[in-house]
Amino acid sequence: MGRTPKEPMPTTIRVKKQKIDYPKLLVDQIMSTDLPVPIREHRFHETRKWRFDLAWLKYKLAVEVEGGIWVYGRHNRAATFLKDMEKYNNACLLGWSVLRLSTDMVKNGEGLDMITKFFKGDVGG
């Protein structure tokens, strides 16, 4: 057979990263401003089960936080990508403005900046 090691091999321990609720993190950021507070998981379509991560009903603004961008996550697979396109297109046809944010945009504050621009009417960039 093989040689038996004199000292035991160190065991590698994998520590799972704690999942971050990015829509909640974004709501917490919004709560620290004077912006209106959104509704979470709003179902916007009569017959489909589509929901927005965050929604401001009065303003018809929706925010979707897209995760798994760099790891071939759910939203990057062809079938789901097409389903997301259908969802976002239908939202637009129903009069919704949809902001799509990455988790990095939530973490670095860029998502909050985009939402602030919407409410301040600053759409120039």
C-alpha cells in the first residue's frame, strides 16, 4: 500500500459565508435617509406570481437586486434570464420603472444613489 504519515494531515474546514439579505440591507440604507419607505416582495401582476424585491406603489418604482452575477447563478442561466426579461417587460407595460441593482451596487451605496436620483428627479447621470 502506501506509506502511513507519521503526523496526521490537517483537516480543511470550510466555513460557509453567511447569506446577506441585500434587499433588507438596501431598506436599512433607505431608512437612514428622508426617502419614502418601500414595500418588500410586492406582487405587481394580476395573474402571474411575479414580485419585486422593493416597490414604491405611489411612484410605480420597483427595485430588483440581482444576485449570483459572478457565479453563474439563477439569473444568469438562459431560461431564467428569458423569464426575467418577460417579467421586466411586463412591468414596464404596466407603467413601472424598474431599477436593477447588483449586490455590489447595494454594498457600495450606488444602489441608494440611483434610488435617490429617481426621487430627486436627477436622471441626467
